Amino acid sequence: MPDTPTARKYLDAYNKEVTQIAFVLYSKYRFSLEMNIYDSKVTYVTFREPFISVLIEDKAIADTHRAIFEHNWASAILK
């Protein structure tokens, strides 16, 4: 998640017991959508209006995104 005051406020409501959060420098990594990976699916949802969402159901795509995520997560600073 980009480390911004808005992101930190948004995450106040998250259950910290079941959710781990890693922040990245907003000045370097300007995410403009949310990506979720589950089962054989990848979803993208934009953070701006009009909100746009895309669902891709494909095991190879989901597995590749999961591997990229796990690689990046391992190098993130957890907060």
C-alpha cells in the first residue's frame, strides 16, 4: 500500500489480527488500483471514479501474479 495519510486512515478499520500491511514509498510507487489474487482469479479495481473493475480467471495468470506478489512482499517493510 502506498504510504499516504489517506491510505493509513483507510486502513484504520482493518482487522490487524487477520490482515498484514506493508507500506511502500508513495513518491516511488504510485499505485492507482487495488489488485487481489485468490484461487485462480486476479481482480483489479481502480481507486478513482468512475470505478472500474476487471476479473481474470486463469490459473497461470493468478499463479504468476501470486509469485510476483510474494517476491515483493518478502522485500517489503512490514508495519
